[in-house]
Amino acid sequence: MSSRRVVLVVGPGRGGTSALAGGLQALGMRVPPPEVPAGDRAARGPAESQWVVDLHTELLGRANVDVADARPSAWFETGKLAANGLLRTRVTEWLGPQLAPVYDPEKDEDVEPELVLKDPAIAWFVGLWKGAAIRVDVTPAYLTPLRHVAEVVGGQERPSVRTAAWVNVMLHGERATRGSLRAFVRYDDLLADWTVPIFRIGTELGLRTVTEANANSMRNVHHFLDPDLRRSQHTWADVPVPARLREIAEESWQALTGLAEPGGDTDARHATLDSLREAYVELYEEAEGIAASTADAARREGAAASTGPDQPKGLKRLLGR
Amino acid sequence: MTRSMTGLRNREGDAAYDITWPWSEGPLPDGLTCVFRVKNEARNLPWVLPPMLEAVQHVVLVDNGSDDGTPDVAREVVERVGATDRFTQTAYPFAVSRAGAEHLLTPPDSVHSLTYFYNWSFAQVRTAYSMKWDGDMVLTHEGVELLRDLSWQLRGSRAVVAIPRHPMTVESESVAWLDLGFRFLEPWVYPMGPEFTFVKGFEWEVREFPPSSERIVAPEGMCVELKWLDQDEFAHWSSTDFDAVRTPRKAREIAVHRAISEGRGDSFEGLRRVEAPPGVHVIDHVTGTWMAAATRPLVKRPDSLEV
């Protein structure tokens, strides 16, 4: 295993990924520039590389997958792209130069950076990044923040599909990184006292930036991370979803948080997560079967819309004119 | 061939080797099982088995009359990597016709047919996806990771996956020759089910799949196929007089073998000499380091062999 590291922050939007990636960046890890500018989604900047976000946006479009997609079959669609040889070469050619030494004013010398890559869509393309990392001889490490599903989806429209997407992304994202160098951190722990989880992560993942951090870089993190970042404090009471979905989501949350405990990434917990994934797939297929008429109607509507503007519409169409 | 919904019977009437399709007993659980049918692969298995056991949920190894200790070596390797609970070893005791003319003359429902042998071997699988793999093919680091991903991403897709392989002739512990002059592409990963069984082809067996199955082509650099310069690599063929039209892959392999044996490797188009650093076996070097760093595309020529 190479001692060089690229950390991929894997998790859905609003799940604490910006806090985690931004914290690591403040500590000295490098988010390859140019970065996505600060905005409504992350007032302090999302700690995202524009190239990475653009790539994922393009690929999700090609795969017809939404970043918050609830379909279990969507993993096959993005997996196909991740197995594409030309894409692997493209990602490799971008990633390699990002690891070139950069000047470190603290050390007054060029230092090979440790990278942090983050985008809510990255979970869909873990295989692609893993392949590129192998080719440039850097070890990928995966970092997943854990924030309760009600806090992630609370206060948003369409809570059922958002909850379902959270389950889909979290459970399959866990499967995608299983067996690799990885760590999980509870969002609450990060905000309560970031030094504990970040030091643990740094040690477990072998991050030089963390283990060799100096006082200045720690000050930077304190300035970046504060408990005020926690802007959503919703509970299940704010998230009206079907009982079975809520049950699977809550059980998933319980099992996932266990991964963040010392020694918690065990075969027994993987088996629990596998059963939950299976239960979710069954539930989704059941719901898909029930809602097939809605899907059929949308398909007919789409087909009608694609016949062009010259086609009669509305009453004219009904009257055959 | 006596086919039924539940399996196949062989023409010899040996009920112990009748085939029961695993899906006839209920839906198969998710996961990918790799099936090796091997004969005298003791030399290769220490390189072949560990990465495959890292990649897939289960491995089935069917020994077919080895006399070089293959079953013992397999067992030792699997124990060493701590994967005994994910490994099934069994034996198929019948002499199987060699690829080529012998195969052509063997009825597909005979226990001596490659077709029957493959169907019997894959009937040992107990997961929803299966893959055929040869006892001389070694996954690279990237190949392991790709299969690990596909082993759960393929769920319910009915897709088949073709994986390019790169023949590698090992000259010594530190030197090998990679054939990057042709693209050898073959489907290896299939769903389990009645539409994905083996039927007879001219030279060997062919695995069926419906036209509606999506086909995924894996990137180059996922595996190498070991050849040993000091070993007869063509013993399992009826004849080494290969027809460049019917069996271009074999014709290419024997031409490469001859070129290296005769010291013409450097001038043979598409052959690449690789030398490992001191203390590292060339197989480990290629699969662990060299292949990952090699410039893409690996195979420069447009020629592609699909078998």
C-alpha cells in the first residue's frame, strides 16, 4: 500500500461532508483548485474541486442518475461508467498532476500534498477514483460523515423520496468502500470537539497532515468548524414518510453509527447492513410495482412531448384537429 | 442431451454426475462466484487464487485429474489467506476431450464433453452471478477492485462482462514478456439462470446469453494470463497446427511462444519485455505495479480478438 493518500469524502449533501472536508482542508490537506465558490449550500465554501464536480455532473447526466437517486438499479448505471477504460484514463490524467509537490510556507520546502476530494456525487463513482488512484500509486481512503437522516432530509419537499435516496446512497456507499481504508465520523462528534474524531481519523487512515499538524493549522480548524454549523435539528416528527421506510432508515442509521465506534467496522455489522440493503431493495421494488401507472403515464407524457411542437395539443388533440 | 427444467442427464447414465440447475431450487442470493476448472495448475494457483479470493464472494475449484498436486496447493493457499469458508473444492473424474478436433467429435451430453463439464461445474455455484476463470489468469490490483465493485453492482442487471486479458510469458523470476500486440477479449462474468448455460461450439464450449443482455467491457490491464517459457502450454489441444482464421488467439500464442524461445522477442511486434526490480518476482511486479503505471492504451494496434 502506498503511503501517499487521497481522501474521498463519501456521503450525501447536507450530511456533514462540507464540514469534514473543509476541516481537513483547514488542517492542511489540499483540495485541488479551482474550488467551487461559496454559496447557499455551504457558506464557508463546500471544499469541492470544480473539475471533480463538473466530471460527476457530466457522468450522472450520461447515466441518467440523480445525485440523490433512490433507485437501487442506479448503482449499476454508474458502475458501468466507472468500468470504462477511457474514463479511467481521463481521471488518472487529472489526478496524477494534483499530487505534484507544492510549496509549504511552514516548512519552506516543496511537499507532496495529501488530497481531499469531495462532492455529494462521489459515492456513485468510487470505483472510478479507486482505479485512478491505483494507477498513480496513491492509496484512496474513504471518509463518511454520519448525520441522522431526519436532520439531512428534514424541512425539504418530497421527504419520502429524499429519505429513500439517503438510505440508497448510505447503504450502497458503505458497500462500495467496504474492505478499503476507511473511517466513519458522527457529525455531532465533529462539531462537539473535532480534535477527537479528526485525530482518530488521521491515525486510522495514515494522514500525515493530521499526525504532523501544528498549532497554526489547528487554529485554522477551530476557526472553520464551530457548533453553529449545525443548522438543521429536525427529528422524525418533521419527516412524514411511510412507516416501513422510516423503519429501514432508522435501522440503517443505527447500524451505520456503529461503524464510527472504535473497532466497529466488523463482519457482523456488514451482515446487518447487507440485510438492510436487501430490505430496502425489496421495499423499493414493491413501491415501484405499485406506482407503475405513474411511471407509465410520465413515459407517455414524455413521448408525446418529444413528438414536436407542431403536434396538436390540449383540446385540439382531443378533437383530432 | 436430456434437458429438463431442473437439469441435465448425461448419456453415460452416471446419475452421480447428472446436473441439477441451482436456480431450480429457488432464487440464488446476491454475489459473484468464480469457477475454476483446473488440471495441473499447481504452479500458477499461488498467484491466481489470492487476488481472486479478495475480489469475489466465493470460489469454486473443480479439479479434473491433476497429477501435480493441484488440489493440495489450492487448499494450502486458501487456508493461508483465511478464506476456507468462501471456497468449495470438488473433482470431476472424467477424461474431458481436448479443445479442437477431439471436442468437435464428442457429444455435448457426454461426461467427456467440455460442454457438459462446464455445465456441471457451474451447477456448483450458489450465487446470482458467476464467472469463468482460468487457472493461469492473475488479477492485477486494479482488476481485484473492479471485480469487487461489479460483484454487487451487477445485481439484477442480467449484464455480461467481458474482460481483456494480456498473455504474459514468464522467462525467469525477474523477466517476462507481455503480449500487447493483440486485444484478447472474452466475456467472463454472467448471471446464473436458464438463459446462461453452456452449449457446444466447434473448438470448445460457448456460454449462451440472450440478445437483450447488456455487455460491459472492462478496461485493459485487469489481468494477465500466465505462460511459462519452460512449459508445454499447448498440451490441452488436440493439435498445435492452429488455423489463423478459426483460432487466431491460439495461432498468435504459439507464434509468440516460438519468438521468445528463439530469442526473437525484442523484434516481435507487440511483445513487451518487463524486468522486475531485484527481489521482486516478475508476476508480482507486473500485477502489483507495472500494469497500473503503464501508459494507456496498453494495446496499441487496432486488432481485436473476440473469442
